[in-house]
Amino acid sequence: MHPLQQLEFPTRVAKRAQYEAFEFTVSSDGVIVRNGSHANPAEHEYLVAVEDGVPATCECPADTSYDGACKHRVAVAIRRPLLDAVGAADSSQLVAADGGRVTTPTDEKPSTGPLQDERTTREEEEECSECIGEFPCWECVRTGRKVLPE
């Protein structure tokens, strides 16, 4: 289930989570969300704690004052690469700023012949759980598995 589906929030919060100029920093405690829409963004910076892949709490006043998730939690939930990065912060896995994975030469495995090529073909044919219908996820576009529809 997508993390966004595990949160309750009004439409107003969802819209603000999408259009406000948020800046994100992944930390070992969660995601630090800074609202660049304000005149002094440093005064509008809050830590969103992530539990089991879901933005669980936020330090902002709205998260404790109102029912439902605040705009900072929703903003993190709609950006799946951020949640992946929080999980990777505790491991050696790196995540690129564009949401893709950072690879090193030791991560790349050269093809070993027909068996490797057959396995790659089977993997390419499997349906990606992150793609939505005909619209591919970033990882499928980045790796060339799928192209964006016109």
C-alpha cells in the first residue's frame, strides 16, 4: 500500500503539500522539511519521523493541533524516493537526488552470457509495482525499461 493511503488529511493539505516550495534533507531520524515558500525558510523547518515507511509524526505545530497529517508529512509521503532514502540512511545504500540509485563499479555485474541475458529478459518482462497503469515510475524510465507516454 502506498504510504499516502495510510494517512488521513483534507484536500487543502494535499494541495499545499504539492505546490509549496519544500526542500528535503534525509537524516537518520527521518526527513527534515524546510518550507522555501516563507520569507525566512529557516524558521519553517521541521523533522518528519518515518516509521515502517510511513511519515508518522512532524515537529510542526499543525501536526499536533489539527486532525490528520500535516502538509509536511503528506509532502514526504508523496515523494516515494524520500521514504526509500530514509530506509537507506541506516544502510550502505545510496540514493541519488533524482530518486535513482547510486551505483559503484562493484555494484555493476557484467553479463556472463546467455543465462544472464535470459534472466535480464525475464526481469524486464515482470510488471513493476511502482508503475501506475501506462505511466512508468522514474526507475523504469531511468533504466530504459519503459518510456514516458506522449
